[in-house]
Amino acid sequence: MYYVIIKKPQTHPPELMGFKVPKFITKKNSDNVIFEFTINKKVVRKWINKSDILLVTEDRAFYLKIMQKFKKVQEEQQELVEEAQQKLHETIDNFAQTMNKEFESFEAMREKDGIPCILKNLD
């Protein structure tokens, strides 16, 4: 049995996936690795670009150690993203409240004489 860790292509933020596979096929001059699975008694092959493969090993303990390390970093970074998103939402809310106060202040001032607003004369 082989244990594989791949980067999921075209994901942002970068994601990874780990799986076990009984067989793989590749050549030195090929850009791809073919992983062969059996699903519902049918052989299925999946081509993956070598540049997207982080690890292929027979050492299950090493595979689990590396997956755990990647997952830990991913969780830490996700927490930072969530904190930043919360701060961004708070900043946007503050921005909206400040602008609405300015709008209300101007609308109150617009009703007074001396503010050149054509709509004021249409009432």
C-alpha cells in the first residue's frame, strides 16, 4: 500500500488531500503519475501531475506525521483568516455607521437655507 499527499490544483487558499492507493504507475520522463484504485470491483485510474504530488511513501507512520503537520499549519492559518475576517467585518460596520451619520447630518443641514440642492425646491 502507498500513501499519497497531493496539493489540490487551483485552490485558494491552497488545499491538500491524502489517500492510500494499492498501485501507481509512472516513468522518469513523464509529467504525470497514474494512481490505480478499485471502486465497486472496477479499476479506476487517476492521472495527477507530479508537481502536485507532495509525497508518495510506503511508510504509513511518516505519512500520518506529515499529514498531521500540514493539518496543524492549515488550522493555525485558518484561525488567523477568521480573526482577520472578523476585524474586517467590524471595520466595515464602523465605516457604514460613520457614513450613515454623515449622510444624516448632511440631510439635516440640507433642509436649511444656503445649501444649493435642486431637489429641495421640488417639494
